[in-house]
Amino acid sequence: MEPASSTTGAEAGQTSGLQAGVEGGSGRPDPARDRRQRGRAAITAAVGAVLVMLIVAGGLVWWYESHFVSTDDAFIDARVAQISPRVAGQVIAVPVTDNQQVGPGQILAQIDPTPYRVALQRALAAERQARTGLASARASLLVARAALQQAIAGLASARAQSVNATQERKRYLSLRANHPKAVSRSQIDLVKAQARSAAAEQRAARQRVVGARAQIAAAKAAMAGAGANVAAARAKVHAARLDLTYTVLRAPTAGHIAQRSVAVGNYVAPGQSLMALVPLRLWVTANFKETDLPYIRPGEKVRVHIDACPGADANGRVESIQRGSGEAFDLLPPQNATGNYIKIVQRVPVRIVFGALPRHCVLGPGMSVEPKIRVN
């Protein structure tokens, strides 16, 4: 059995050698092998092209993103107005409700105006009384001026009578000295008495002039006081009218009602918050890292992604940059003059204004946004 096996193996070797000789000497290419080689070359080229495209795309993305700075620490902001009454009273009407849009000057609430109408009528009556007092003071001043003119005229008459009496006394005394028997003693005494009476009347007239002038001064003071009373009464009327107008609360600007807490029948006090008014003008407060500030300039364009409107981004621009980090304006700002100081990159608020807000999108203060600023 062993020699047969050896012969068979030799024959098989010869057969393989003959086949190899035939294949090697034929000179025909192998199509399957060529296809495999071409496939491997194509795959290698495609992989290389994809790698080159990925590298180029990555470089382009890096170059493009290097022209933008963004942050997710941003939110929509607005100056919300708290609607509060200026006068106390019972609420009789609240014609608005939560989330309702209102225009400037629209009535938001009304307080019972009856007590304030009564106060206005009382103030008007007091003003009329004060005007009457002023008219009386003016009349008294006219009377005092007339009395002064009369006193001045009386003084002139008394002065003339005094001069006449003095001259008469002098004539009688001169005649008595030259002709003692021509004038009796009783006549001399009479002219002396008349001269003294005229002098006394002149002094009295002078005092009446002084008194009349004092009356004029008093009348002027009374008129000034009456004028002051009129001014005070007029101010009270103005204040009463203002209080009456304050019973109607109107919207200071256009916006939406929020957090309404008042109802008809409530008694409200001055300064009590009744509702909030969210204005239509909104902006973005974005807290960028301080290391991003060198690339941010006012006026640069911004693309704002709004979480509440994922399908519609908004355009805007940088309006201003706050001078100071957010922590610097806290109620208790950090004190870095300590031994355990750790440097932390601060956030600085940047104000971004919208160019146009997306339509049919509910927006308000506190909503999250992601602004992306295109920088040079």
C-alpha cells in the first residue's frame, strides 16, 4: 500500500506543475483579479477624497465659527410696569383680564369716584369763599385809600386855619403893642385860643393822615393774605381734580396684562400692586464671558435663537455693553481682597435689540434665547 501512495503523490505533483506551466505560458489576464484591484483602488481614492473633504469642511467650519461669539446665558428682558393706584378706595370696575393686550391710555381699573367728587365740590366752595374774602380786602383797601385822601385834605385845611390863626394872633398882638386901648384883653385871649386850637387841629389832622396810611398798609396786608388764601384754595381744587382723575387707572403704554391680582369690590390703597403691564418693546440681555468682549462692538449684527420659537430665529444688533460685571451690581458684591481669592471668568451683560420679532410667537421677559454675534 505504501508504494501506491508514493506514486499517486508524484503524479499529483506532475499534474500541478503541468497546469502551472499551461497557465503561465498562456499569457491571458485574470479578469476577476483586475476587478478586485480596481475596486480596491477606487475605495482608496474615495476614502482619501472623503478625508480631504472632511478636513476642508472642518477648516471651513472652524473659519466660519471663528467669526461668531455666542452664549446660552441670555434671556428676553423688558421694563415691566407695576400698575398701582394713587388714591385709596373701592374698585368698581376692572375691564381687562390676564394676558390681554392693551393700548396706551386704555382703562385698566376704576375706583369709586364719589368721595373725590364731594371733595372737589368742597374745594370749589372754599375757593369761592376765598375769592370773596379777596374782593372784600380789595374794597377795604379802596376805602383806606379814600380815607387817606380825606385825611390829607383835612390836614391841608387844618394847616391853613392854623396859619390864619397864627397871623391873626400876631396882628392883634402888634395892634395891642402900638395901641393898647384899641384891643381889649379878651380879644387877645380869644385870638391866642384860636391859634392854639388851630395848631392842635393841625396836629390831629396829621395824625389822621398817619392813621389812614396805616389803614392802607393793613388793607394791603389783608389783601395779600386773601390772595394767599385764594391761591391755597385753588391748589386744593387742583389737587381734588387730580385725585378725581386718579380714580381711573390707565395703561401708560401698549403691552400685555400680567399677574392681575385685583377684583371688583376690593379696597385698594395707594402704592398697592394691582397688575403688571409687559410692554411690547423687548430686548435681549446676554451675559457674555469677559474674554469675548474684545470681539463685541455696538452695532454688530446678531442672530437670536429663541427657545419658544425654534422654527423662527430673530435678527438684532448689539446696542450697548454694561460697564461692569453682573456680580458688581449684586446686593452683596464679592470682596476679592481676601486670602482665598480664586479667579473666575466674569459675565458681562450685553444689550441686544431686536430688528423684527417673529410673528405668532408668544414672547416675554425671562424667556431663554441663544444669541450669536457676527464679529470681525
